[in-house]
Amino acid sequence: MAKRSCRASQNGLKEIRQKCNTAGLTQEGLAETAGVSRSTVSSFVAGRAIDRNNFVELCTVLDLNWEDIIERPAETELDNAEINTIVQAIREQIKPIIHQKCGTMRVLDMTQPIELTGERGIYTNVNLLERVVGRKRIEIAGYWNCWVERFNPCGLNRLTIDEERVPELEALEYYSKLLVLGKPGAGKTTLLKYLAMHCVKGNFQANCIPVFITLKDFAELEGTPGLFTYISQSTELSPDLLQKILQQGQMLVLLDGLDEVREEHTKWILKQILEFSDQFYRNQFVITCRIAAEEYTFERFTEVELADFDKDQIAIFARNWFPWGNLAENFIQKLKENKPIQELASNPLLLTMLCLVFGENADFPANRSELYKEGLDILLKKWDAKRNIQREQLYKNLSKKGKEDLLSQIALKAFEQEEYFFKRKTLENYVSDFICNLPQVNSDPEIFQMDGEAVLKSIEAQHGLFVERAKDIYSFSHLTFQKYFAAREITKNSAYQDLVQHLTEKRWHEVFLLTTNMMRNADGLLMLMKQKIDAIVDASEELQQLLTWIDRKAGSVKAPYKSSTVRAFYFDCYYYSTNDDDYALNIALSIIFEYTMFNALEKEMNIDYRIDCRVGNKELTLDSKDLALDSILITALHFPRSDNLLRALEYNLELAPELKWAIQGLNNQIPSELLDDKENWQIWWKTNRKVLSNQLRTAIIEHRNIGHDWQFSDEQKQLLQQYYDANKLLMDCLNSDCYVSRDVRQEIEDTLLLPMSEIDRISKL
């Protein structure tokens, strides 16, 4: 007598499908004819157990003898202990195979494979987003565009920071069927290899047999065996034994690269996966696919997204990659100092490239455009080519250069309009504006629009250079890439006059740097920048007076540096000495008095004249006693710590006796009876500090000619800040890896931070 629940055997399932095809019955039609639910029919044709009465009724409708197609109890009743013993034996048998197939990683220009797991393993644990970011429905608000530059000027990665992240193993413990989506190079294959290795070592699903299948290779096998047969052959398991293990639910089936399957094989592969996962539903399945590839529907699979690396994961990866010496820590520090490069490191593939580049010279190249170009070459061509993957391109006639031209045009147009996020329709229009001029484009409006949609989808799926941040809202995958392509478009069209109009906008500074890096000769652009910079403060008499003071002060001291470097030092001194209130100066004076009164310094200090400070973005070691003293005094005024002031006093003994006497004169104003009375001293000080503070500033101005209070208006301060930032950008460009003639370099350095009167004088020489 049959059990209450029944399921079809493997041969029975074939007969069921044959009868449905012959009769032209859909699942919905079969359900209606038999008077059962749609879900019952789905289980019936998938080989899952259903109620016996329903099983018999469905067989009757299909004119089948239910007793001929039922799966007999002898086939399903298994000895668990026996199966477990067999599974463990098979796990031991396939360990070398799994290790050989999944134990190492070799990508890009690596000269040899590296271990994925173990003591010297490179694998870094990843997180999964339980909600696929591109499925969110969010209106594209203006604040998104503002947020990028104002609060996150170096990238777009943090847009998903609030999404709930789940460690990969935790997600797999919760979900038995996962479709893992990710951008190109996000680490999808590496994740599956890690799961296979983790499983076979007994650290995950210790009672399961891991099976790692590259779907592209499986689909292209001669004779196209079914998934069941393929697994049987690859594991060397007999069909009967494999059937029993699968029915017991003791396999971890890892299916890699659904998006890499050729178009002519896609339908067959999908059918294989759906039928196999439905029939053997007790097993654990993980499929990987690029996030923007063809939309596949797996009703019983949970979709998750592979999250970008965060800073901690980047650091762990680097330490795994550089296990010896200080290379890892140097790499991490260099990333912190180069925010645009750090943004790229969130993608594991690009992070691997950065490690390879850094490993050659223990630094990143000075020419960042070459680094970005290498990363883009990987995404646009090399990543698929090195793995022999040929994708169906809906834009076949668009060469790699054509793709770069398209991306460059979109990047600059959007960047000029301060757009970092685009609605799908806007982006499709940008694409259409470009491809309408290609000779291959069809003039039919409907096909024309379809081409725009197809190209956008292809760039998103194949290269990951556009990312769907929310439903129908896109951006470049990295803000760094948008700026790179904008610079490329400017260079291609020699649009340097347009570029310098943005000189005072900080968001354009990286574009300036990249443009100079890309130019064959940057003389013209740098001279345009210099002229534009000088014009910022040309009309302000007060700001010209400041520059005149900087020039004269720099000329009055002895220092083994270029004049432009000394001027830059005193420009920084202006910023350090500017303070809207007297708080810092008051504290400075108080500390000086306490030093004198209470002998806070109990032993002689050993002062080194080599004082480190910053000028622009460079470290400057002050071998000049004049610069060292002025540096300490300015620092003491603005950052009044006792050690700064004590060092200043020690310098006074040798370098500035007049200032020392002036400070002693201020000390003499303190009533002697307060020398040992700190409580009354505080009362006296509160009353007199304003006057004494002003006298101290006056003494520093008189004897060192620094610390002036320029009393600039808010508008003048804004202009001066723009002038300062633009000069810093100019020097960054000049010192980057770009070609500049010796004459132009000398002219820029000679006239840097000079008043217009002096620049005019030099130009007439």
C-alpha cells in the first residue's frame, strides 16, 4: 500500500514531462483539469512529495499508471549511518581535487598562484547585503549629488554603508539556496572557492560533499550531459549512489558564473539548474552571477549582493598579501593619503591590481592617470579576455576606444552639471546622443532607443562601470573613474580654456591633476592656471599688501631653500597667526608668565634647530634658525601648548634677544606679591590678560615681523582661500608625473605667491 505522500521516480518524471508536452498542457492547465493547486502541480513535476490522492489524480489526467511512475520506498529509505560513512569517505577522496581546483588564486599579471586559505592564504571574509541595492526605490534627490562632494568627496562606496551586512557563512547557515550577485571583480568566484575549501576541510557543512562547477565550462562540454550526469562523472560516483546522497541532502552545490554562459546555452543551463535544484531541494545551492546581467528568476533562491570591501577588509587583504616586513602597513598608509586610489580598493579585483603595482616599487605611481587606466583596461577588456570569456555584445561595433569615448563624453557632461547620479532615462539619452553619430546606428527611432538601452545594460553588466544605486538610478561605479573620463574628454578635445574656469572649485582639482598627467606637454595648461590664479587677488589692494609682506619677509631671512618655498612657508604663517579672538594668544602669554614665575622648566632643554613643519602638502625640515624660530612662535600663538612656548623661550636666548627683553618687560608688570599666590594671580590675570596679550603680539610683530592681524573682510578671506588652494593645486600638478618644460617650470616657481607688481617687474626683465 502506498504511503500518504508520493513522489515520482526519475523515469516517472520523464514520462510526466513527455505527456505534458504531447498534450500541450501547461502547469496551470494541468492544475485546472485535475482540480488541484498550482503549487501542487509544481511539486509534482519537480519530483517532490505530494498528497497521494493528488498524485493519483494527476496521473489519471495524464493517462499514466501511478504505480509505474511512483518512487518506491526501497529507493528512499536509507540507512543514515551508512550514507554518512560513504559521504565522509568521498570527502576524503575528493580533497585533492577540490584543493587543486579551488585552493589557489591567480589573476591579472600574477606570476604564480597564491594560496586562498590556510596560514598564508589571501582570502578575506566578505559580507553579503540581504537587500540588493539596485532594487531599492528611492527618488533621485538633489541632496544626493551635493552629499557626494560635500560629505564624501572621494567616492560613492559609502552609499551602501547603512545596508544590513551579513557575514557569508552566517548567510549560508540561514539560507539553503542563495543567488549571490556582484559587480565585476567583486570576488564571486573566490567566495565559492573558499566555500568549497572550507567545506572539504570540515569547517563548514562538514557532512556535505562540495561540488564546484564553472557553468561556462559545463555548458560547453561536448555532448552536453545533464547536471546530474556531470556531477556523477566529476565525483566518480555511480548514479545510484549519487541519487541517494542527493536525496539525503548532503551536497553543497556551488555554481559559478551564470552570467558567463554563452547566449546559445543560457536557456538549457537555466532549465538544468531549476530542475536539479527543485528535484534535490534538500541540498544547499549557491549560484553566482553579475548583478546587472540578464535577469533570471529562481523562485526558491534568496538573492543577496556581495558587498564592497570596507577599510578593515582592505587592511586584512593587504596584510595577507604582504605578510613580511612593513609593506602592508606602508600600503595601508599610502591608501589613506590617496583617497581616490583608496576608493578603488573597495573592489577586490582592483585591490589586487593595486597590491601588484605597489609590490613593484613599494609605492603607487606618481602619475595616477596611468594607474586608473590600468584598472579600466582590466574592467573593459582584460578581465574577461584572460579567462577566455566571450560575451554577447549588443554593441559589437563599438571598440574599446569607442567605449572609452562614450564614457568620457558622459562623464564630462554630467560632471559639468554636478551630476553624480542619473535616472535611467537620462543615462540612456546620454548614450543615444553618442551612438547616433556612429555609422552603424539604425535610423529607426525605436531601434535607436533600443540601442541606447542595450549599450547601457552591456556596460553595466560586462564592465561594472555603471552601477544601479537604486531602482532606475545610476552612477559611475567609482567617482574616481568619472573624474578620469572627464579629464580624458578634456584632453582629447584640448578644452583647457573651459577647464581653467573651474580652477577655484575643489571638486575639479582631481580632474586638473589627471588632465596634466594625460597631456603630452602640460606647459600651456599650467601657464593658463598660473594666470588665472594671479587674477584671483589682483583687484584687492589689501591682499596685494599681504603678498608684498610675504615677499619682503621671505627676502629678509636666511634659508637654504628656493625663494618660492620660503614664501610658501610665510603664507602658511599667515594662516596660523590668523585668529578671530585672543584666546590662543592669552593662553600663550599665561604660559610664558608661569614659566618665568614658577620655574616650570627644571632642566635645560636640548633644542634641535631641525624643526619639522608642513608647507602645502610637503614636509619641510627647517635647517634655517630664522624659519625655525618663526615656526615655533606662530605655532605657540595658534596652538599654545607649554612645550611650544618653552622651546620658543629657549630660542630667544640666542636668536631674538630683543624679543626676550620684551617678554621680560611684560613679566615685570606682574606684581611681585603674586609670585607665590596662584589664586590671586588668576584674578589679576583675568583683569590684565587682554592688554598683555596685545602687547605680546605687538612685540612679536615688531621684533620678528610676523603675527600681523590683517583684518580682512569675509569676501577677501574667501578670495585668499581660493588663491591658496589654487596655488597648492598648481604645485601638485607641477610636481606630478607630467611633462613640463624647464623654462615654464622656472617661470612658475619664480613668480609663485608674488604680488602683481613684482610679477610685472620680473616679466619685463
